[in-house]
Amino acid sequence: MTDPAPAPDPAPAGQPVPGVGPSCAPGVDEVPFLAPVVPAYGGGSLADVLPSALAVLGVPGAVDLLGLTAELAGVRRVAVLLVDGLGWYQIPAAAPYAPTLAGLTATVGKPLTCGFPSTTPTSLVTLGTGVAAGAHGVLGFTLRVPGTDRVLNHIEWAGDPAPLRWQPVTTQLARARATGVAVTVVSRPEFGGTGLTVAANRGADYRGAAGVDALAATMLAALSAGDGPTLVSGYHPDVDRHGHLSGVDSVPWRTAVTELDGLLARLVDGLPPDAALLVTADHGQLDVPAGHRFDLDTNPRLTDGVRVVAGEPRVRYLHVAPGATEDVRAAWAGVLGPAARVLTRDEAVATGWFGPVPEEHLSRIGDLVVVCNGRYAVLASRAESPVLSRLVAFHGADTAAEMTIPLLTVRG
């Protein structure tokens, strides 16, 4: 989830498909859309994209977990575009307004999973490092800084804690550069030098590009520069932003996917003959009805015994007072009922959601982990930005709608 700026009241969502919620694509059955999905680490996840791209470029030790090397034999330049919020299950809803996206999905597309939680900071660092969140430590949208009551918002992270200490894993970009690959990251100018950018993308040259035209031109220029192996990573945030503010398949969301389609067409048309484009995403989204929202700040049963709340509305990390774990668990389970699962830290780690979690990262996860089912969310109206309470679409949990992302592979 990007951090959307304050905006007017959300525009009404698009017309719902009969029998299907408004953030389901036409023809998508609600049950599998909302079914839990386990991250496919080791051969079908976002973490496998850059290691596979590096293998295509001949980087020593890089493992092609996605099987791209045969398909991309002879490719010496790879561009990776991450589209924030473009889940696999949202593509059919986008297709009428994005013919290039629809055509690529039908011909060269396949689904992957993101990691868990299905949120932007976690996924950006998972893409950049090639490992799951347990290893890199960016385990959520917000996290409690161990030993304090401070909650770190990774989108607003200016550099404290130090990115190299908070996220210790060498990036795939740095690995590529160390072997002679020219590596460039292209994203919004305001993201340059932030803690999240350093954690996810250190080792690359950073070029700011505001808007789809600048993004396309800058990515293609970096991809075409020089004669040696080249890796370019681009980021586009607008589909996610308009999904949050107005809902999936709303008029603003349709406008955003139309602009995305123009970006894809320019990138595909401009690929050098020895280049390939990989298009993926950090997560999907789903709309959460007003009646499916709990507010922990207005319900004493949800605050009793809780010292710090982190995470985001679809996945909450609860750090509780000493000895209060079972009481807090019972209270949250009682209030939320079938709307969520309430797990201890050990139970959550045992699911495999985060991949292996080293000891130094365990305390960043709450004593309790609350994962929303279906179309539910837990807001914190007083502790967090009021913008969050006005959003229409959310993500972060483990439903197929949030976890399933595309991989589109295009040769020049």
C-alpha cells in the first residue's frame, strides 16, 4: 500500500458484477477470490523474479527459479516493471480499459504470489533482495521498533533506524552491479534516498521520473545505454493509489489502468532487440464494505492489555502487556469472530507466511498476529491517519485477491 495523500471523499466504486463484489473481476467467483493462499517461495513468488532475471543476464550464482533462461536466451538487457496494486484477479476488470495489458496477460502471462504480508514495503524489499520478509526484516507496513513503543511507518522512513541495520540482506541489484551489470532504478523523484528505497534498491543508480511518460522514457533510455548486460527496475504507484481512494473498478481506477496501458505499450514498442520486459506487482486489492470495518480505538475490549498496535488494517500486530497474551487473544477472537484469525507469533511463523525468521527479526512481529478473513478490516481511527479510515480498497492479508500477482514476460 502506498501512503495516499489526503483526498476528497472516495468516488463511488464501479458497477458491481451481479453476485460478485465490486473488487472482483467479471467471471471471478467470490469463494476462490477470497480463499487463503500460501506464498509460493522458491519457484513461484515475487522473491524469485530478480534472481531469475540475473540468471538470464549470466550473473554467477543466480538461480533461475522461474525458468526464464530458455525463453529469454540471448537477452542481455532486462527491464522489470512493478505495478503497485495490480493483482492477477484485478486484470479482468482492467482489461476493457487496458488492451495491451489484456493481450500480454493472455499470451505471455502467468500468476505468481507475493510474500506475506501482501503490502508494498514488504514486497518492494522482497523484490529487491530476492528473499522473503522473515529474512529481510521489513515484515509489514508498520512495525514496532524492538525495545521501544515507537511504530515505524516504512513509507515515511527517513533513515532511523539505519536501513543497512534494519534490512541487512544484500540486494540483487548490488549483486548484479558487482559482476559488471549496469543497474538502474526508476521511480518517483520523492522516493529517492528514503529508508525504504535504500533497503530495497541499494546498489543501483537512482533516476527520478514523475508520471508515466517520464517513467517510460527513463526506463528505455537506461535500458538502451551501453553495450554490456543491463538491468532496469521501474515502479508505478497509481493503480494502487486510486484503488485505495476510490475502489477497484471505480472510474478513477479505470483511468489509472488506462494510463498504465499506455506505459506498457511504450515499453513493449521501445524494447531493444536484445532486451526483455518483466511486468509484475506487489499485491492485489479488494474493497472492504463499511459494515465490515472494526475500529479498535472505539472498543475497549480491543485495547485492554495491548501496548502497541502495528501492521495495517488487514493484518494487525499486537504487542501486549506481560502476561496478557491469552486474555487479549480471547478478547479479539470474541469481538472479531469469523472476520479474522488471531494467532500467536509462533503460530504465525509456523505457517510459513514469512519464510524463515531469524531470531533478530522475531520481535518485530507482534505477540499476536490478527489476519482478516474475507472483506474485513481493523482500523485504528485515533492512532493512525484518518485517511486510512476513508479508503475503499485494502490489502495485506492472505486472500487470493491480495496475494496473487502477474508475471508478464515480453521479448524485444
